Amino acid sequence: MTAASQGKAGGYPAILSYGFRPFFLLGAAYGALVILVWLPILHGALRTHSSFYAVDWHVHESLFGYVAAVIAGFLLTAIPNWTGRLPVQGLPLLMLVLLWLAGRVAVFFSGDMHWIVALAIDSAFLTALATAAAVEIVAGRNWRNLMVLVPVSLLLASNVLFHMEVRFNGISDVSRRLAIGIIAVLITIIGGRVIPSFTRNWLARENPGRLPAPFGRFDGLSIVLAAVALAAWSLAPNNRVTGILLVIAAGVHLVRLARWAGDRTLRDPLVLILHAGYFFVPLGLLLAALGALFHDHTQEVAAIHVLGVGAMGTMTLAVMTRATLGHTGHALRADTWTCLIYVFIVLAALTRLAAVFWPMNTSLLHTAATLWSLSFLAFCLRYGRMLIRARA
């Protein structure tokens, strides 16, 4: 039994006993909401009081609203397993949740307040999350995992830059690619831990034979290559050198994925979806490379949505479903609801990619938005009860 599963509620609801509970539930609900209201905002049928243009609000809240919540839920649940300490729970966890909610409100109403006030409120959550993670890791003397603070701190910095670009340039540019790149690198790091591990465990039990390659220098090199290529893409998206770096990174990560024996996991959706989600990383890198090499803005937009809807959407739902089942005492088995969640999100990613190349067919955009929202609403309906109730 993990440290996280040993924690006991002390006079507060079960939803405040572990970080994954409130952040997975609220994050999924917000992920659905952001896209449900996005198209009416885009078409002028609904307006925000935000100082951000409609596209920037959509991008910001998808990255720093939804994805940041899932990252918080994952870290606050993983850190106790690394340190052996009890998880952040009760009032401290509630304060983190309230800071996250305050950020969403501040961005939505940022047009009604000074931009620095909106920035300060919105940045408070990631600042508090990094601080809480640092305190727990240091208290548990788990020094090697202090490295996890790097992507969180960089994400905080990109959020600050996002607000500054909107204020002084009118629209985000470097900051949106930087945030996407940071989260994509985080996927390569976390994916490199969990995908081979979960695949190996399932294969050893259910389908003996070829196993995933263990983590080695190749994996470390692949992560560094992705980080360098995505950093170059953030700063110089139309540079030929950037394109070459992205092509190399895409090829290396496609090979990395092939080394994890995902083709042997077709009978377990919980494992297979992790491989499917990771596939969108090299695909997104390749599309970004085409945009850089040929100065094609359409390819860049395609890369953003493949990494955003495909890699981030699919991987976060894959992690949330599996972690919720495991940490609430349920069997690690994908039921019909869970399979529908996976089908909806993968179809949403593919449909959104098609909408980039056929923009005149507006039904593709609406279909992608509907599929995305259905996947997260289905998660809330199927897993919401597990998240708000005590461990089975």
C-alpha cells in the first residue's frame, strides 16, 4: 500500500484527502467547460470580461487552467509515494484548490482589474504548488525528485510571460508555444516512467514475451532532444535549424515509443491508451518541424492542436482514469464508460487536426469540440463518485 493510500481524512470530506481528488474532478469539469463556451465566445455569442482576446483566453485556460490542475493532482499524489510522507490534505489542499479557482476567475474578469493584479492572482496557484512540492520533497529527503520543480517553475514563468505578452503585444506568441513545449517535455518525462512500467507489469502477468526496453541513455537523450527542439520552436518557430531539430526529436521519440511494446497491449485499454497518447508527441513534433522548414503557419497550428488535444488531452485522461481507479481501491479495469472516454478524446484529436487543414468545413471544429467535452463530461460522470467518496 502506498503512502497516499494510507492517509486518513481528519474531519474533512474525502475529496480533500488526496490531491488527485479535487484537481482531477475540477480539472475535468473545467476542461469540458472551457471548450463548451469557447465556440460561442469565438463567434461573438458570448463574451468574457477578460483582457485576453478570445483565442488567448482559450489557449491560456486550456494550458494554465485545465492542464495545470491535472499536473497538480498528479504531483500531490505522486510525491507522497516518493517521500513516504502523508499527502497534502485538508485545509492546505483546500487553499491550493481555492487559489486555482481564483486564478480562473481573475483571468475571466481580468479586463475589469489592473493587469498586474490579474497576473498576481493567476500566478499564485503555480507558485503555491511549487512551494508545497518543494517542502514535501525536502522534508522527505527525496533529493533526486527535486528536478520535478523545474518544469513547474518554467510553467509558472511562461504564465507570467503570457500575461506580459497580452498586455504589451496584444496577443500571446512565444509564451503559448513555450507552455505547450514545457508540458510536452513533462509528458516525455512522466510517460517514460509510467508507460514502460505499467506495460511491463501487464505483459508479465497477461501476455508473457517481449517486454518494454528499460530506461537508459537513449531515453535520457530523447528527453533532452525534445526539450532543445521545443525550446527552439518556442523562440524561433520558422527557423530551418529549429525544423531539423524537431525532425530528429520526432524520429527519436517514435523509436522510443516503439521500444515500449505497445503493440502487445491491445487487450488492455488502460495500458494501450498510454501508448496512443504518447504517439501524438512525435506526430506533433513532426508537424511543428514541417511548419518551421516550410514557414507554413497551418502546420504550426496543426502541431499546437496535436500536442494540445492529442498528447495532453489523451495522456491526462489516461493518467486520471488509471490513478483514480488505483488510489480509490477499484480494480484496474477499463469498463465501457472508460473506453468511451478514450474513444472520444482520440477522435477529438483526429477531428481537430482535420479541421486545421479543412477550415471551411466548420462542422469538423464543432465535432471536435463536442467530442472533447464529451470525453471530460464522461470522466466526471463515471469517476466523480469515486473522487468524492472514501476509498473503497
